[in-house]
Amino acid sequence: MTHILDALTFATERARSIPVAAHIPGLALCAAIGGAALAIHEFSGVAALSPMILAIGLAVAVNTTIGTPPRAVPGIAVALKRFLRLGIILLGLQITAGQILSMGPVALAIVSVALAATFPAMLLVGRLLGVERPLRQLIAAGTSVCGASAVIAANTVACGSDEDVAYAVASVTLFGTLSMLAFPALGAALGLDPVAFGVWIGATVHEVAQVAGTAFAMGDEAGQYGTVAKLWRVVLLAPLIAVLAASARFGRISRARGSVGAGVPVPWFVVGFVALIALNSAVSIPSAALEVAEFAATLFLAMALAAMGLQIDLRALRHRGVRPFVLAAFGWLFISAFGLAMVSASWV
């Protein structure tokens, strides 16, 4: 495991000097795993089964059973860096300003305040629990913003280990699934109308797919409001990453794998993400092109998580102990209760 991680670090630093052909084995492996994850998602009939979560699970299984071939390391480095950022940029084409504004100011405020309260609360509790800074940042980002996508985007700044990423993804998967199982019944018991229920789910549930699966369980109107509320949370990923990057450069956030955070690169992909939202809002892009972009974004992000999974040692996850799990549980309860309180106060 160690020699693979060392080789990956070297490959990342020297990516420009490596012949293009040397990247092919690793990219092909990541694409195969990512493609398999998309196929399982498509043909399983379970809409809430995220391809990104499937990709990291399949990759971990591959690495555990047959191992990651050293010749695949250069391509894995490219998938982990370049394809990750491209995938996040392309997410911008799934959102328009009109969709967001259709929510109304109250709903937008609920989503924004829930995120703004949850992220720092989780950082504080994680610090009190003794959870390492990169891991608590990743769990907080995945819980407060948009699940696995937020975890891997935040890691461009937090610089956690691959095991940190896997732990954070696993935690948001677990608690997002619990939301899917419990919240429809809870919403009905509380007498929430479809709009209130949709906004609550969009503001609090982790993954986009999990939001859709939960909100549409209460009808189309709830599903539509839940989906758009979740899209607004995805938009808020951009300022969150920008703030983390700026804080890291001034040395207020984290040391990245033993080096001071001042060397954190400018998250240029955030600019690209916002630019594509603006483009999609300003001009009418053909639906066929949007479908291609959506597929490419999902595939690229699945490839990035596959690249991470191909380096993960399951034993390292067990060594994290129970404290990060307690943090993830706290975050789930906090954002769920906080969001419900704001929705209940707004729709009384």
C-alpha cells in the first residue's frame, strides 16, 4: 500500500513530464470502474444509489482483492486531480439561476442558514472530539453541502488522506440512507405540507440522489422543491471551497499532510463551476448537450472516487475509531433538527 501511495505522489508532481501513453492503464481502470458504477446505478432501478458511492466501493473491492497495479499509478493521479475538477465544473450545467430563484427568498434563506450553521458547528464539535482537522472538514462538508461531491471537492483544500475521504463518504452514505428511511414517515407524522417537506429534505439530506428518493416519496411537488433546494446547496459549495482555500493560504485552517496550508492552490475549478451556471442561465443550451454534460460530470466524478478507492487500505479506516462516526452522527442530527425547526417556523 505504501509504495503505491508514494508512487502516486511522485506521479502527481511529475504528471507533465510523463508520456501520455503512461496514463492510459490507470485512466482505463478508473473509467472501467466508473462505467460499471454508472451501469449498476442505471439498471438496478434504485435511483438513490449514487454512482460515486458505488465507484469508491467497487474500487476498494478491487484494491483489496487483486491489488492496484503499479503501472496504473500515473493514470490514477490524473483521474484524481484533473477529472475530479472537470466533473465539478460540469456540475454547473445542471443548474440555472431561474431554478434557484423559483424557490423564493424564504426557502433559499433556510437552505443557506442551515449550511452556514452546520459547517462551523461540526468543525467545533469535531475539534472537541479530537477528530483530525482534514477529516472533520470533509465530514462537515459532506454533511452540510452535498455528500460525496462536496467531500472530494473539499479535499482539494483540506488535503486529507484517501482513507479520510473514504470515511467521510461512508458516513454521509450511511446517514443519508437513514434519512431516506425515516424522514418520509416523520414528515407525515408532523403534518408537513409538500412544499415544507421538500424544502426540509433539500436543505438537510446529504446526496442529491438521496434527496430525490426521499422528497419524491411525498409526491411530485415535494420532489421538485426538494431537488431545487438541493441544487442551491450545490451552488453554495463554490463559496465554501473558496473560503476554505483562502483560510488555508493564511494558515488558519490546516496543515496539508505535514506541510503548511499556505501552499494550497487557488481552486480555479470553482470559477469554472460558477461560470457554467451563468452560461446555462444566460443562453439556451440544447437538451442533448446538457445530457452529455451531465453524463460526463457523473462519469468524471465516479472516476475520481474510483482513483481514491484504488488506494484505500480498509485497515486504515478501522484505525480512525469511533470519534469521526460520532461527529457524523452529530452533524446529521444537527442539520436535520435545525432545518426542521426553520421550516416549521416558516410554514406555520
